[in-house]
Amino acid sequence: MNIHEYQAKDLVQRYGVPIPRGGVAKTPAEAETVARELKAPSFVVKAQVHAGGRGKAGGIRITGSPAEVRAAADSLLGSRLVTNQTGPEGKAVGQVYVEEGVGYGHELYIAALVDRSVGRVALIASKEGGEDIEEKAAKAPGTISRLVIDPDEGFVSGSADALARAIGLAGVQVDKAVTVMHGIYQALVECDASLVEINPLVVTNAGDLLALDVKMTLDDNALFRHQDLEALRDQDEVEPTELEAKRFELNFVKLDGNIGVMVNGAGLALATIDLLKQGGGDPADFMDVRPSATRDQVAMGFRMLLDNPKVAAILVNVYGGGILRCDTIAEGMAQACRAHQTKLPPMIVRAAGTNSELARDILVGREIPVTFAKDMADATAKVVQAAKTGAA
Amino acid sequence: MAILLEADTRVICQGFTGKQASYHMERAIAYGTQVVGGVVPGKGGSKHLGLPVFDTVAEAVEATGANASAVFVPPVSAPEAMIEAIEAELPLLVCVTERIPVLDMVRVKRRLEGARTRLVGPNSQGVLWPGRCKIGVMPAHREQPGKIGIVSRSASLTSEVIEQTTAARLGQSTSVGIGGDPVYGISFIDCLQLFLADPETEGILLIGEIGGTAEEEAAAFIKQEKPRKPIAAYVAGLHAPTERRMGHAGTVNVFGAGGAAEKIEALRSAGVHVAPSAAEIGATMRRASRGV
């Protein structure tokens, strides 16, 4: 789960990470009030959306007076911010964060994350922070330093010291950087985050370190033990259909194409989407039915495909096994099709594995107009054709 | 011979009396797996599926001589269950539990260092020795004893790949689902080493997906070792939108790493035969096998 910048800043501050003074606002008037209370010579007004690349997209405004803060908030609030990470439809701005302006020199990068290659938490740091950190890292991998943390030992200041020096810090700033590193490590561990990232971490004109932007990703699988963090979820950030799907034991991501896709298993779903794209098709979604799904849940998922006005044809690719059997999928499909009021799109079914014959009998017996495919290649070819011509 | 499993593999199930565990262990027994009991704290002394239930792994090992455990414990208590089995020095753990918090897995992985235990998973489909033994949740359907070793991060694709390698008349020596989680037990490289040392395995099939760097690490290993057995691979997610979570906890790109195109390129440059699509995995493995 992603959280907003202002929420992440609030969390890391509790662990000793210095951040600029600021406050969140939902209206231009609130933004002006925040600015007046901050009493600073300049302000930064930042759109709060779950996406990077805000600066280049105009989502971060530097202003001089509280009145200008109000004007900046007025233009951002209610707009849709399109960044290189949001897709063309952008993200609605419902809140802005107003901060005191800070004079600074160098921009650093520092993050705590679960490093999959070693299966441990690692601190990552670079002397080249700021926007386009990914590109910079790709071009010059040598500028990235890493400190892997042994979970039995925890955070060791001496090692963090070396990491701070590796990114060009010296003297008293090394100690300040160690405090920041310790803070983000603690925040990651105690909040069950998979990423705590400060980019940029700046050296202010006064020589202090300050976290100008903070991104935090929480581990969805650990939210059961963090009721307080669950409350930070911003429902407006999630596609409504994706939220609905979550209730039905479906992993669902909305895409832009016209072929509705239902698959059991994430890997098989990814592979199916690859096959569709390679065959000239364009998927409308990624839908992975979880093994524990019931007939009713499958029906709800299938209804979501039928209700999507963009969908011109549907592909169901199931490999029955484990607990989810093909007949459960067929029952759910039949239930959704029977309840559907308007004309059904062409539907292609590839069912293999446990109870695939039974699935076929159920669909044929209930007179659900589907076309059966013998394997994945056959199924994708048929559905791409059906989406183009409107008939299976 | 298979890898990981042996003729005398004796299996206990942690979380034995749960619904999923009961369903799959019943099928494992019917398949011929030597299931010797289960562990459910508080239910020691009872019987389930006609087998003894114990309170602890140590007691179960003592009484049954078990040397493997299928972990079906819910995510909240699965980490402690795995650590208990590691401390009891069970040689093989297969954990099928999904949605375990990643920092808990960091702790479990630390306990594996220097331990006798090999962990498969979590979020594993299991380990299958066709016709002989299965531990996990994979369907026994189209598998056939044969010569291809399969190691896969994706459960659903594994069934597909087993079907295709059977159709290609290659069959399987062992199929191992290493799971799709970010922090996990045995890796592609561990399985490659085991398959390379296994006389029954004549070719290796590696099934990867977006996220992480496991495929790149496997490619580097292959490049360095230059193994004599043919290796084919498939990587899912070439057309997945970036920055989105596609079902698995492990499929998030951090720092540009983890893209399917990069993984495919790394594997190709190591001499691995990469299937152009999921429909051609069996055929690709067949071509790779003929080349030797």
C-alpha cells in the first residue's frame, strides 16, 4: 500500500528524520492558513498523489506569499496531475501539502528497502539524488552504495558511518546522516514497510540534513498488525473497480484495451496478456482469480468484465488445480451470463486441468454461448479475432 | 532419482487439520507420498486422516522419523512454524502459505543460514516427483516421469509447462515451485545446481516472471558455469504495465531492475533458449534438448 508524502513524512519524523515544517490542506483557504502559520519567507505547495514525477509535471509550486500559496493550491486542487508514472488519465489532486521553502545545495538519495537479492533489509544511498534517480543509477551504477543489514544485529552505526562517507558527507554531517539512516531503518521495520525512500535528502545552507520528499510503501501482507497504518489508506487513489475486485478474492488491474481477461494465477495471467499483445490484441484488464475463490466471487468478477463498456470479447484461461477447479469458474461464468441483461460479447474459454470436462458440460448444458479453445495459443488467436470482428 | 525428494522421504504436515491442508494431503497420500503425521499445537495425541497428530515438530520427528514437512500454516503463524522446523533440523520444508509479511521472511531466511534445512517457498506450488511423491498444492494431472527438471516462480504456469513437456514427450524428473514472494528459500541457482548433479535430469526448464533479479542471477551463474545440460526458459510479464503490482507480492520493479525484457536478454546472452511465448515452452525445451 502506498501512502501520501505528508503521511510518510509524519511517520519518519517520529523516528528522528528531520523534515521541513508544513501542513496539509484540502481547500485553497486552508492552504493559505497553513502558510500564514508557518511564517516563512517562501513556500512550496505540493500536490498529494500516489505517483512520482510530480515536479516535472507541475505538481510542485514554489511561491513567495500566503496569497500566492492560496492561488497555487486553487489551481492544483481538483485538477488531474499527469506525470510519467500516472498514465494519460492522470491522478486527481484532492490535497496539497504546504511547506516552508528551504535553501539548499546538494541533493542526495537515501532509502531503506527489502533487498530481494540477499533477502535482507538494505540501506541504499547515492550522492546523486533528485529527479530521474533511476536513469542516473542505470547510467552510473557506481554512484549507488549499499549497506545490507543482518536482522540479528540490527542497525550498526559504524557501518552506516561508512555509507554516509561513501556519498560524500564528512564531519558533523556524517552523524546527522547516520541519524537519518537509523530513522528510516526503524520506520521500515516498525511499520512493516517494504520501502522508505528519501529523495532528495538535502544539505541546507545552514549545513543541516533535511528530507524534502519521502515515499513509503507498506507491506499489504503485514497490515493486519497495523490498524493505525491501515487508516492511512486513501480510497480515492485506488481505481474503484480494483477496490471492488479486492472484495471478491480477485487480483485485478484495469488496463486500456478491449479484451476482457480472466485467468487463475498471476503467472498464467501475465503470460496470457503477453500472448494477447504478441497476437495483436489489447487486454482490458489483468484478472487473477485466487485459488480460494467461490462460484459467487467468480460470478462477480465475470460481471465486472461484462459491465466494462470497452470490452468487445472475453478470454477465460483456467488451469484447474489445487482448490480452484474449472467447474467453479464455469458455474460463476454461467451465473453472471444469466444475470446479464444486454447482448453478451463473444467469449472464448480455455479450460484445462481439474474438472475441465465438467466445466465444458456446465457451460454447454446451460446454453452459455462460449467458444472452446484447445490450448493457450488457440484461445488467444480466437479472442483477438473475435475482438476485431465482433463474432467468435 | 529426483531432486529434493527421495525414496525414503517421510512427510509431516504443519497445520495438518486445516481445510486446505486436509484436501491436499489426502491427495498426496493417494499419489503415493509417504505422509507419516501432522503437527498442530494443542491437538497432539489426536488422529487426522488416520495419521497421528503432534503438538511440536520435534515430537513428530522423534515418533515418525519424518524428514520433510509441508507447511500449510496461516500467514500469521507460518514464520514461527518454519523456524520451529528449522530448529528441529528437518532437511526439507515446503511452504505453500501465501501472504506472509516480507520482514517475517527476512527473519526466517536468517535462521536458514548454516542450518540443515532447505526451504522451498513460501507461496510455493510444491515439489513433484512424477508418479512417486508430491508435497504441495499442484494438481497431478498431465505429469509424466521423464528427463526435464522444472524450476518455476509461478504456480499456475507450472501446470501449463508440465502439460507442454509431457506433450513434447520429454516428461519431468522433478518440478519445483520456488514461489513468487520477494524473500524465499531455495533459488533458481540452488535448483540448477541440484538438477545439474542429478543423473536423471537431461534438460532444465526455468520459469520466471517480472520483479526481482532471480533470473539475472541465474543467467550469471549459467554464463559462468557453462553447464553441459540444455537449459530453456520462459519469463512472463513482457507486456505488463510497469509500476503496478500484478498479483504477486514480488512483482514490483525497484530501480528499473526486474523487467521481463532485461531478464530475457540476460538469459539469452548466457546461452539459454528462451521461449517466445507461453504457448511454445514445451517446443522450445524440445529444440534445446535436440541441440546437444
